[in-house]
Amino acid sequence: MGAASSVEGKSAFEVLEEQNAGTSSAIIKALADDPEFGKLSKFEGDAIVSRDTEDGEKLAAGIKLSIAQGVLPELNPPPTYVTIDVIGKTPDEVCEVIMAHMGSAAETGAVVVLCGLSGTGKGTTVARLQERLPAGKTTGWSNGNVFRSLTLLAATWCEQQGLEAFDAAQALTPANVDMFMAMLHFDKFDGKWDIKISGLGLDALVSEIKNTDLKGPKVSKNIPTVAEQTQGAVVKFAANATKRMGDDGLVVILEGREATVNYIPSPFRYTLTMSDTAVLGQRRAAQRIAAETLSALGKDASPDDAAVLDAVKAQLAKMVAEIPAAA
């Protein structure tokens, strides 16, 4: 990492501490000729594709169920996306493509939909967009808290029915899902957009309980089941919420899978891709190595460049040793 970081005038440890795209690039450059890094990268890349395919199939099944139930219409044809190949582009260059396409909407308010495989830099792009777009006029949206709110309501309903455990068959009937959705109110509270949960004895803003009740065990262990069966209802809720914020002058950035975000009204849709899919695995491997190396060294350490590289190689060796023999 020393040679890669010296160009920027930073020590290898300073680059490591940043834990960003630059850190990953430095590690990839330092380990480019190491066959062990190639092995870890292939393992991570295969895992990304497999996991994303599985997740995509589950989401598509949920959308298909919602269409069959009449909750969502079938989109034929689906909306089109601007494809951005991130190979050779910095996060800022990716943002520039998006902002140029948005034009004046970047100032007046819009909904931005961002898709792509894990590892293509969606999270980094969202963060940089929020930094570059007008301050105080940009916000993110995640369906996760809506699913968690629904799960909290469904689990509470089960408790009030005297059920010994969460029962999806009883809790998630179409009538109950409609009832739970009616208990979620998206509006401005004290001048800020938020979701209020009102029903079954619950009365709280999502922003106030997102790191407590919404991450408690009765939500965490049941959210996969709830999410699979309520895709349509949540997508409609999100479509309405993001449109209202966009109409209010905010730039709303929504990251997700095409199967679900296709239903979010917006002309600003982007898919991040990698023409060289091997880089997916390299990035993920580098991210893991960076995080573990910093943890092992400690944030208060002050190692020289050679010591940082030794620590990086030690974490690489450890991770390669943990790869299953069948992989």
C-alpha cells in the first residue's frame, strides 16, 4: 500500500483509516500479483453473484404474488435505466453522469432510483450524491424501515391474539396487511418527513425507534417472512412517500432491486454495472481486508507503510484459510 498511497502524500495507515474507495483501490493495487488475493477475490465474487441472484428471485416472487393478488399492476414493458459502467470511474465521476442526466431536477427536486449488483458502489455513490447535491435538500429512502414497522405491528398483533409465537398465516392475511398499512402514516412531523406508527397500542415515529424497537428480536427474526409477503403494499407506500418528498423539492435517493423499484415513479433511473465482473470480487475482498486490518492494528496505532502491508497480508492469509474446501 505504500507506493499507492505515497502518490496522494498520505501514509498507508492514513489511507487505511479512511475505509473508502481509495482504501480498496490501494489494497487491490498492492495485492494485484498475489495469487492468494486472486483466490479470495474469486470466492467473494462468486458469493456476491449467488447471493444477489437468490435475493432477486425472492423479491421477484414477492412482486409476482402481489400482481396475482391485484395489489400491483404488471409492468409491460418495465421502465428503462441509464446504465453506468463503473470500471475506471471514481465515485465522483459516476455522480457526474447522474447529475448531468438529471439536469435542473438536481436543484428543484426529484426521485433518483439506483440499482446494481452488490459491490458496484451503490452505497458510495449514494453517499457522494448526498454530499454533492444541495445541502439540506437531499435525503435517502429505504423500504427496510417500512418492512420493520409492518413486522412490529404483525408481531404485536400475534401477541394480542394470545398466540405463543409469530404466526404468518394468521397475521399476514390480506385484510390484516391492509389494516397494518393503514396504521403507517407518512407525513411531516415537526417539519421533517417521517413515518408514524399508530395502532395496536403503538404510537411512535420510526425515526425515534429505528435503532431500538425496530431492531429488536421480534422484528429481526420475522422480517424475512413479512417482507416476502408484503412487497406490493410496501412498494405502493414507498412510491407515494418518495413522490411527495420529490414534489416538496427534495432529491430523494432510492437504492434497491429493479423488481421493486420499477414501481417507483421517476424518470431518473440508473443501473451501476461492471464490464469486468472480476473486479466485484476484488472490491469486496479489499473491503473485508481493510476493515479487519484496521481492527487488528487499532485506530490509535501509528505503523509505518511496511507494517501496514504486512498486516494486510496477514488478514489475507487468514481469510483464504477460512474459504471452504469445496469453494
